[in-house]
Amino acid sequence: MKHFLLKRFWFFFFFACSIGLAQQNAWINEIHYDNAGGDINEGIEVIVENSGAASDYLITAYNGSNGTSYDTEDLSAATATDLGNGFTLYNLLISGIQNGGPDGIALSYQGLLIPGQFLSYEGSFTATNGVADGNTSTDIGVSETSSTPTGQSLQLSGSGNNYFSFGWQDPASDTFGALNNGQTIAAGVATTQVNFAATAVAVNEGVGTTSVEVIITNEDATNETNVDVVLTSGDAADVNNFSTQSLTFSAGSSMNQTVTFTITDDAVVEGNDILVFSLQNVTGGNDAGVGSLNTFTLTIEDNDFPPAPTLIFTEIADPSDVSSGRFVEIYNNGSEIIDFSATPIYISRFVNGATAATSGDTESLTTGSIAPGEFFVIASSGVNFKSQYGFTTNEINGGFAVDGNDPFGMYTGTFPNGVLFDVYGEIGTFGNGEAWQYNDSQAVRNDLSVMPSTIWNASEWDITTANIADMTPATGESGISYTYSDDLWSPRSPEGNATINDLVVVVEGTAAITGDVNAFHIKVEDGATLDLGINILNVNTLITNNGTLVADQGTLNFAGIVPSTVKGKAFALENLIVNNVSGLSINNPLALEGMLTLTNGELSTNNNLTFKSELNKSAVVDEVISGSISGNVTIEQFFPATTGRKFRFVSAPLNFEGSIFENWQEVGASVAGLGVQITGGTIADGYDQSATNNPSLFRFDNDYTVAADAWTAVSSENGDDLTMISPVAGDSFRLFVRGDRTTDLFSNTPAATATTLRATGTLVAGAYPATPITLAGPNLYSLIGNPYQSKVNVQQLLQAATNVVASEYYQWDPTINNYVLYEFATPNVPMGSEVTEEALPGQSFFVQSDATGNGTLQFQESFKISGSEVPTKSLESLNQLTINLSTQEQAANGKANDIAIARFDEQFSSDFNEIDTKKFFGLSHSIAWENDGEHYIVNRANTPQDGDRFILNVFVSKTDTYTFTIQNSSINGIDAYFYDSLNDTYDLLNDDDNTAITKFIDLNDIESATVDRFNIVFSKSTLGINDSSAFAKAISIYPNPSTGNDVTITNLVQGESLSIEVYNSLGQEMLKVEKVISGPNETLKDLDNFANGLYLVKVSQNDLQTTVKLMIN
């Protein structure tokens, strides 16, 4: 029985709906509501097709100011006119139609709004009751005013057989009771249309499902009608991954079709979701199409709310001795800044047991912010607060003049409609006699890490009788406020006294710290100065610099356990240590000049940290123990003008944010002291333009097989766009640095200027790169870039690499414009070169593969320079010879262009082999050992024997006088000579000291300029004279060594001319004597002006000569 009745019910329902829907081709056709003078003949005209009972049609008038209806009339009282073709016109006079701004009219049939017939004038609005409840009106776009002539109205015009066939016109003579001006009703079967029954709906995210009806008008008796419901805007995931739904209206059926949406309740705080659906792809019917209600907007209201802010009450103060010293303190114990403009907060005091607070007893926080680890104080009196506590409160609210029995509530949102998330006391309860009463007392939260709660917990609070002196605003609750004002610290200076629970605040004047200081919070007020000197500030949570913080020699050590923050004005800092598991956030520009040490926790830069660089100093990152860094930093690399316009071998010290053009080239701006000019391409590709436009930036391809192919210019010709190239850490380049970006590129002799290259991006740490670098083939060289903003021990790097020569590496030295070999065991570099075992930040260098080749290399944090000793396999030998090649100017300044090295030991072979180091030629004067067309910088040979000869090749670029500064180790029984084939001369080399030999090289003279002109020769006998004579063997000097003023040369040839020349170890002539002697001996006097050291005495008589060593002590 129950099932039978249910079936009868549904049959009746669908039958009734199908009859009703057939009557929905009806529309409002004419409106008059306002005219000059008193409104007369106000009315509404409606046209209905196949009308049926006029009483089924209702006209509902709406007030647009509040969306409610104010009058409802059915058409039974209207004057009806038969228009033919099944259409009837109804004219209904309605007095009191409201005059807009906006207002509206709805037409419904049997209680259902007819699609498209909630019309308004002078704007649109949303109905809040009646048949149009929840629908937004359609503004007809024309209106009447108090100046509209009597007898005019607003009318539809055009030809057709439904509402959407016509358009509204400006006021014209009314036609109530007849078709409008310019209006005809078309004969024939009406076109089939489909529409949404509603244009918008809003539902809660947790509703489960919601639906919308799709209706059909003028359905065709023989053809079905099909339409797709398509999601055109919004995320399908919000409605259970909605996909297009196809609806079918059976032939002759006007039954609504329903589209159901399953709402996804995702438990994610995301705000409201808005999805728009449209009717598309209509087919069938009588030339079916969509009507004007072809879109439907579904608003899903988020039912998820953000977690309560990490703010808690931490102190409520009602001092017994000074009532104007009352305050409320809150604290951010989270890890994020709370921005009050994005997350408004208000705090209310509930007086005498009130359940609702007044605005006068409420402090609304809608601007500013509170950082992690920061306290925020609201005082009842600003003037008295500062006089009592020594610093300025955050906010002042007279309503917070507490009397010890009033609870407080903290809310997110705007007063009075926020959400409560933390309390002190019990809201709605008068505090006298309650556990939380605090008359003449201090209530402090004893655990700063607790979560906010809407239930007061007595175990979290300590309440004690207290005076002003006991209160602790803006500090850890056991802390003291150390305040500097009037040139004095109060209660005493913080050095050695303050703890990590205390506040240190400089209110005015300049406070200079004379020792290390501990503090919970360091605060410098506007106009005040805190000078750290060379001391350390150990900070628990926060530094607020609203004034001037002088820290360019000092250290900040963040070693707390709650999130720490630096905020306020910019300042410079020598060293920064982050040893806080909860991390540190930098919220103001910070210029680091020394070292960043990451021991624990995450450093969030917020793009505010700059690593500064100046002459002989750059800020670096120490070995990362377990901390990390997030956010961009800016790294500077300084190049002095004193080294001139030179190539530099550079490396990207971070992953660039943006391109080379945006970073090193300063986005093309010409800024004094900054950036570099890069030529070699078009302006469109970011290149600077010069007279020649020669490339000034080069890459090195570690995959080369032919050395000539290794270097590739970065240029437009090679497809390189500087506005698109974004280097990653460790990318290496050869870059010509002319100076800053103000250098004149069209001058042949522009002066070199100092410049600083800046790059912004993310630092790398840990093993890098993740996939080790593949090195060049057997015995070839690879250019490696230092990826760290740190000095790296290259020896450790190479020892951990595979298939690489780990005993040495090459580095480019721009001061001598040449490659410098650095041997870890026995370092010898050209005079004046500062190359060491360290690769500097932003520097690239060459390493050589061994005979196997194609090895790998990876940087590790432990390779950063830490001062530890590293044992190595030694190739050290006791005996060696080094030759520095210099111009005269360089020699005078103790510098050299290049060096050739020979090491002698029984473990080596005198034949050149793989243990000898091949030469890496530079761009200027060079010297090398030569063997079978190969060139070597280090010749590792067996102990020299009599007659051994090693060929030197010398390459110079101009005719000039050059100095060879040679240091030779003493080898028992053997002498070393510098041989010059041009004049067939041998210069004896001092043992265990320097010998300076000057030679003129004329590039226009083939014999003078030949590269193999010079040799090193070893001999047991004195070379350079006829050794068969007894002259060289006979000559001697005594006393030798000499400690007096005179020495005597013996066994000379009597009666012959004599020439004596004395040279120091640098080759400088100190004394010369020329005379004819009568006896066998000659005394050299007045040697007391000679410095202690080794001298060479050259003695010549006729065609005989020899050189004797003289030691003066």
C-alpha cells in the first residue's frame, strides 16, 4: 500500500510540473514607475503564451535596498488582450511601485520564478525572500526619472515570440493594453530553449551534495533536445572531479533535468571556491539553443578555519604601588611572523563579570606585526609606562586599567565577531575569590611554549603579589630590563650581568658595549645607538633595531630554543652564528662582512642578507654542521683597480636568481663601483657595445680532446643570450674585468676602476653537486669552479677525487697575468704571487686528470678551510732550483711573471716522464723546461751529475731587459751555471741563495730571441775560462768567511792589469777595482758597509777569469 501511494505521488508531481513548465513562455513586457510630478498610471504589462489561469501568474515587487518583497499581485485583476497566435497581453495597474536605486519586479508561475524574469531598474541586487529568494536581478539597462513625462513607459521592442527576442527601450509613449512601439509577435512554432532554473547558489563545503535544475521551453513534440553542462571556471576537484554531464529532454517533455554536484570537503583552509558552469552543445528540439540563463555559479563556502595564531597571554600586571603601571603582555611562540593586517587580532577586557566586552575595553590590532619570539605590551598609560619601565610600550589602551578581577580574551578577526583562541581567567565570571584573581599582583605564564587555549589552566600561571619593580614587561618572565637612558644603564650595565631571560634596551643616546652580553631581546629605540665593538651578543629570541646598531666588528649569536628574529632598520655585521633549532628569520637588510656559521636550525633570509666584499676581505659561510639556509642572498665580489684591466677566472658562488645581465651587469645600468661590462654580442642579447665588440667572457669545455677547442667565447654568434643565461653554483668562466660599468668602452686607454660584482640567488651547502663533476680525459685539464661562498682546501678536494693528479693544481694569478702551479708538498710560486692551496669564493681553477682520466670530483663541507692539518704523500726533495722570470720593473718590486722549477732526488729519473708537471701557458712572458717539444713547469730529476744540461725555453712579448732570479740548493761537489748561448757565457749560481742575472732579449735579433737560448748546466769544474790553466785553481780569498773590513785576494799574476767585480746575490754590482798590480796579492778594503751575506767576486787578468764566492758575516 505504501509503495502504491508513493508511485501515485510521483506521477502527480511530474504531471503537475510538466503542465506548469509548458506555461513558462511569459515575460514582463512594459513597466512604468516614475514620472514628473506625482506618479500616475504606474503599472506592469505581461505577455503570456497559452496562458491558462491568469491567477497562476504572480507579479512580485522588490525593494532593492534590502532585497525583500513589498507587494504581490496576480494577473486575475489585470486587463487581458488577445494578441492572436496563442499570446495574451495582461495590463495591471499597480500604484506605489518604488522608484529605483535599485528596485525590481519578479514574474512567477505557480510559485516558481520564470527564468529570466527577475528584472530590476537602476541597478541590480539579490532577493532575500519570496519567489526570487537567492537570485540576483537582471538590470534592464533603462530607467525612468522624476523628469520623465507623464504618459511614458519602459518597453520591449523587436520581433519574436519569447522574452529573449526583444530589447528594452528608453522611455516612450506608453502602450498599455497593446503591443509596444516597434513590437511584433512572430507567428509559428517557438524556438526550443534550455536555461538554468537558477543563476547562482552558495552552499557550505560540508553540505555533501547540491543540485541545479535545467529547464526547457518550447520543447518540440517529435525531437528530443540534448545539452551539455560544462565546467568553464574553477577546479573540478572541488566537486569530486566533475566532468561534463549530458542531459536529454525527451520529445514533447518539458520535465526539468537535474544536475547534482558532490561537494569535496577537503579540510584545507583555502577560502571560498567559485565554480562556473555553462550550457553548451545544444542539439535537437525546434532549432534548440540556450537562453540567457545559460551560466550557473556555484559558490562553495569554506568550512575550514586557520589554526589559532601562535599568540598567548604571558603577563597581566596590576602593581600594588603604582596603578598607572598596569599592562597586558602577549607573546608569539610560533615560527612565523604574524602580520596584523592579514590576521587581525583583538584583545578584550570583560569588566565585573560581563559576558560581552565594549569597544572601549578592547584593543584591536590591525596594523604592524609580531615576530616569532617577540613580546607585545599594551599599557593603560603610555607616559607612566615609560617613566616606570624605561621604554615605550607597543600600544596604549585606557580600558586596560585592570583592577585584578577582570578576565581577558584574545580573538582572531574583527571586534566583536572574532573567534576566541586564548584567555586569562574565565569570561563571564567576576574574579574576586577566583584562582585567577590578580589584585595588586603579577600573573605570569610559566611556560612560553604552551598552545593558546580558550580554557584557563591554573597550572600554567604563577600569581604573586608584586610592585612595579617586580614586573617584567617584554622579557622572559624571570628576566630583568636593562635600560640605557641619560648616559646610564639601569639597574646596571648588562655586560656579565644580563641573562638569556633579560631585555636589553637602548632608549636614547649611544651605548657602547665593553664585553659580551646575553639577552632575551635586544632593542634599540628610534634615535638611539648601540655599539657592539668587537663583542658578542648572545641572543635568545629577538633583535629589534629601530635606531642604529653598530655591529661591523661584532658577533650576533642566536642560541635560543624558540624562533628568533632580526627586524627593524638595516645594519652591518661582522659575524653571524645561528645555533637555534627553531631557526632565525632576518626581516631587515643585513650586510655581513665576516663569517656566517650555521650550527643548528634554519636561517630564513627573506632576501635580506648580503655577503659584502672589499679589498682583501669577503664575507663567507663556515662549514655547515647541521643548519640550513632558505631564501635568496646577495653575494658581492670585489675587484681592485690596482691589478688593472685583467682576465679573472670566476665562478658562480650561488644559483643565480635571474640572468648574468640582471646580476653581474646590473640590468645594464652604468653604476660607479658596481658590475662588469661584457662584450661580444648584440644589445638585444644583453651585451655591452665597444669599439671592437670582441668577446670578454669565455667558457671552458672539460670534454675537450684538442686543447685549442676547449675555450669558447660567450657571444651572440654562438647563440648566447646574456639575458637568459642563469649560472648555477660552480659554473666557471674566464671574464675580462675592465673596471665598473662606467668604463669608456670606446677609449683605447681607459683607467682601470675598482668594481664589485653582485649576484643574487640561493646558496648551496653539503655535498655538491649531487652528481659528481666528470673530469677531462687522460692527462688533460678541467676548469673547476668553487661553488661555495667559502674558501676551499684544494688539496683535500683533489685527494677525495678520482683519476686526478692530487699533488698540485693551477690557478690564474691576475697580478702577474699568468697561470701559477701550486704544489701542495713543496709550494713554489713566482715571486709576488699570492696563490696558495686555497680556492677563494667566486674563483675557478684548473686540475689535471691522471693517465686514466675521466674521473670525478665533488665538493664537501669538510673541504672548507678550517685550519686543520692534512697529511699528504710527499714528492718533496732536499735539492731544488727555481727560476723566476721578471721584467725590470717587476724585479724591483719583488714580483715575477712566471717560474720554472727543478727538483732533484734519487727517487726521480732524469728523463722527463709523467711525474713531471707540464706547462700551462698564460698570456704574458713565460719560462719552461723543454724536452722533445713538450714544455714543463716542474722538472723532477735525479741528483745532477757532472755535465747534466737542462734546456729552458723563454717566451717574451717585447724587446726588453729581463731578470732571471735563480735560487739553487747546494749539491755536494757540483756547481750550477746559467748558460747563455748568445755569447757563450756561464754565470755561476749561488748555493742556497738567490742569483739575479739580467739579460737583454731583442725580438728583432733571431739569435737573441731564440726560445732555447738559455740552459742550466751542472759541472764539477769552473766554467767560463780555460780550465787547463792554473789560474782558476790558484785564486783564493782570505779570510773567508770574513768578519772584518778587509779581505785579500792571493796568487794573482804580478805586473798585469787586474779587474775585480763584487756582486750581491741579486746580481747587483757592489764594488769594482781596475788596476795594474805589482805583487801577487790585492786587498779589498772598507767592506764594513756590506750587509752580511753571500757575494760573488769576479777576478779577471788578461784573458783569464774566475768567480769566487765570498761570505761576509
